[in-house]
Amino acid sequence: MPIATETCVANVEIHETPFGTRHVAAAFGDEVWVSVVPLDSLPYTLTDRPYLRPHSQTVMFTVLRSEDGSRDVVLRHNPRRRPPAIDAAFNHARGLATAYANDHAGYMDELRVTQRDERLAELARLVANTPTRNEKWLTDELKRKAEGKLTMLPEAWQELIRGTVPTHQGLLAAPEPLGPLLRRNSPENEIEKLVFQVCGHLVGIQRIEHQEEQIRAKYLAEAESLRDEADREAVPSGPSLP
């Protein structure tokens, strides 16, 4: 039986058909899954993924909602090759999925809203936990090492490094003697080795923080998209993100 989440265990229908026993269930609020067992009588599996066992196959349909409230379904993943021999099986599965989507329209709407709220809550938690404790520890450790080694350098080097954008390209483009030294990539004394170590720590910090910003922005963008969807449906949803 296809089970996507705990919330879609209910409303599972079982059909005995010429193509085998079929379990039909809602999944993710916008999909209907039709599980076909067995397919021994069919010459091909129902998708283009031959590594799936042919006697246990799930076909996923995306539900399309029309303005009059009726539902239709389309294949979520269209196989690259669909031999005519199994067209009847596809059409039969689609018929079951369409009937299910219309018979359980209210349930699927509730499921979609519930799962959207759950995802918004999860996104709020992910945003609050970005950066993670490990990332915070690593950033703090790199900052501590960079600052400790920076204070061991002469004042001129310290001022030059502090006045440079701490990115890979920014450091390479720094004025003499910092930029040429880094581009040469061959420290010749202890001072230059310290400079390389400090710059390496600074670049590492910048990359970690940039990645954290990208991850946070991705979570916020997804949450905004879900909230826009909820606003269009005039259904209040989920907690606000910081």
C-alpha cells in the first residue's frame, strides 16, 4: 500500500481489477498513488525505471483542480517509452485515480493544507537553526585561529589584511605586497606563511557564511511560495518565519 506520510494512511481504497489488486491513496495533497500488484501478466512495467520490481509498482498522478471543483489527473512522471500493450493498464489506473480525486476532494484539500502547515513549521525550524551548531563552532574556531595568527604579524600586514575584502578573489586582487604574494603562491619565510594561513582561514569563514546565507534564502523563498499559495486559496497557514 502506498504510504507517503502518516496523514495519508486513511482513505485507502482497494480494487480487484483485471490488471491485479490496486491500492489507491492520496499522497502529498496534490497526488494520487495507484499501487498495482501484481503485473506478472503485463509485458512491461508501468514506468521507464526497469530496476523497480515488476510485481510491485506505484503509479503517481498529479491532481488538477478546475474552477468548477472537479478534479482530473495526469501522470506525474511520463515514461519515455510506453508500449501500446500497457495503454489499457495506464488508462485504467488513471480512471481509478480520477475517481479517487473527485470522491475524496475534501480530504485531499485538508491533506494538502496540513502538509503545507507542517512544511512551514519545518522551514521555520530550519531557518532558526541556520547556521547549525557545528557550523557556528567551525566559524568561531576559524575566527579564533585567524585573529590569533593575525596578531602575530607586523602592523603593516595586519592593516593590509583587515582592509581587504576577505574573499578568494578579493585577497588575490589586494594591493602589494599581499595580492602578489598570494598569486605567487610560494611563501618564502615565516611571516609569509602566517599570511597564507590567516588568508586561508578568512576565505574559509567567508565561504561558510555565504553558504549559510544561500541556505537560509532558499528556506525563506520556499516558505514565501507556500504562503502565496495559501493566500491564493484564502486559507491561513503555518507560523511566521523570522
